[in-house]
Amino acid sequence: MLFSRVGQSKAPHWAVFLAFSLVAPSLLSACMSSEKDVNLATYVDQTEPADVLYNQGLANLNAGRLDEASKKFDAVDRQHPYSEFARKSMVMGAFADYRAGNYDEAIGSAKRYLTLYPSTDDAAYAQYIIGLSYYRQIKDVTQDQKEARQTVQTMQDLVTRWPTSEYVDDAKDKIRFATDQLAGKEMQIGRYYLERREYIAAVKRFRTVVENYSNTRHVEEALARLTEAYYAMGLTSEAQTAAAVLGHNYPDSQWYKDSYKLLQSNGLQPRENAGSWISKAGKLITGA
């Protein structure tokens, strides 16, 4: 009886092993097939209709969820490239990145849009987003003004290429501000040289303001500083011309009063020399 129990206990081990060896391949195959089905289902689920993704992007944008909006617009472009919704999503994604303060991403997307769709109705808007992204990064005049130069160039391109665009008026305002920043930077450097009596270097900076930024608020001081620098160098004719142009354009200015007083201290008065570069540049001054 004991023997028969032992014999019965061994037989099922062989049977189980044999059965498993026969069934295991089919189980493994079924598992692999199931995994494929899961992956395929996941892939299918990740691809959504373009209009659904686009509207989700707009909804997130309106709700202030800017990062989510950007992801939805990117998904449209990635899953449905070169479609009409992809085109719209590209410029809306650039706007979402701009609103989120992701200026480099906004500039990149908007530039790509202009490369692919330069003649569409939204091209001016893409250019405007680029200009705004540079504008928001303009730094104090004590720092480099690279972004101010980029703002002027980008917004001027907008005004030139799309003169009837609804963005032109604001683009011109941004150009004026950025130009004023560039002039302010020149003035800062010019004052630095003037304080150290490096007059030639100072004159170069003030001349740049008068000749290139004649419609900014800095021209008034630049003419006064030119009067001061030229007077210190002994170039009295140029000093008198600078003061005369200053008085002609800003007769009630304190800068003019100070320049007039400086010349009077040596028995001189403002007097314009028609052949001077200052006299020629003075005809272009329009004031800020």
C-alpha cells in the first residue's frame, strides 16, 4: 500500500512536466500576441483627430493652461503634419509659448511657420510674435541691447512686408521704444568716455545718437554733450554749431541753457557752421 502511494506520487510530476512543455509555447505565443495588441491599442489611442487636438489646445489656452495648450498644438503638427489644422496649430503654439514666457520656443515655431507658409493670412501674426518675443527680452541700457536691435529689425520687416496689417501700429510703437533703448545705450557709453576725458571716443557715441537716432529723446542731451566734448578739445566751431542746433530744436531746454553758459564762459555764442556734419544732421531731428 505504501509502495502504491509512492508510485502514484511520482507519476504526476512527469505528467505535469510533459503537459507544461507542450502548453508553454502556446502560452508564450499568446502573451506575446497580447502584448502586441496592447502596444497597438496604445499607439492607436495616442493618435487623435486633428480637429479634436486643436480644439483641446484652444480650450487649454483660454483656460490659461499654456503648457498643456502648447503640447496639444505640437501634437497636431506631429500627428497630422502639413494639414490645415497643423498650419493653424503651429502659429497658435508659438503664441502659447510666447504667453508662457518661452520666447526661444515661440521664435523658433513662428520662424518655421514663416518658412513653410510665408504667404498666408497668419504670416504677419507669426512675424509679430517673433517681434514681441524679442521685445519682452529687452534689457536695461546698462546691459547688451541685442534684443532691442532684433526687435527693431523684426518689427520693421513687419511694417515693410505687411503695411496694412492690424499689427503695424503696435509694431511702430515697439520700434520707437527699442530705438530709444539703443540710443540710451550709446549715451551711457558716451558719458563713460566723457567722464574720463576720452573725448574722441565720447564724440563718436554722441554723433551716433544724433545721426542714427534723431527721433529719440536722447538727441537733446547728445547735442549738449557734443558741445561739452568739442569745447574741451578746443574745437570751438563744432562746439558752437552743436549748441546752435540744440537751441534751434530745443530753445527752452535746460541742456541748451547749460551749453550756452559754457560757451559764454569763454566769450563765445552758439553759431551754426553750415558745413559741419552737426548742421546737416540737425535738419533730420524730429524730437521724441
